[in-house]
Amino acid sequence: MGMAPHFGFAGPIVIIALLIILVWSFFWKGKALWIAARHGQIAWFIILLLVNTLGILEIVYIYFFACDCSKDPNDHARHIHGHAHSHSDQQ
């Protein structure tokens, strides 16, 4: 007799947890892929596209590898928040 598995109370909790993880992962992956594409970092783009780390690799990339912030300390914040404009754009 084939019976479907019964998850009981854990069913809805598991589904909600998976949805939260899915949204979290899509958010960070999308943001990291966007930044890598805008910076022309093809290798990072491919790695980020293929490797799924629940947002961990994406966060590391965004905060540590996405831009060279040694030139302008404010540059890092602009890149992270999606406001990367050159100084000529701000005038």
C-alpha cells in the first residue's frame, strides 16, 4: 500500500523555512551577479552562478571582492548599496 509520507506539524514549518532560505539565497545571488556583471568580472559571475552556498559566497564577494575600495573609502558603500556612480555623475 503506497501511502504518502506524513510530516505532521513540521510540514508547514519546513515549507516556510525553505521559502525563507529560497528568498534569502535569490536576493544575495541576484545582487552579487548584478555587481559582477556591472564590473565585468566574468569569472566571478560564472562562479556565483554555478555555486550555491545559501548566500555565503555571494556576501563574501560583495563585501570583500566586488570593488577596489582603497582609492575611495566611500566607494565601498556605494557599490554595496547599488549606487555606484562616478564623481562626474554626482555634479
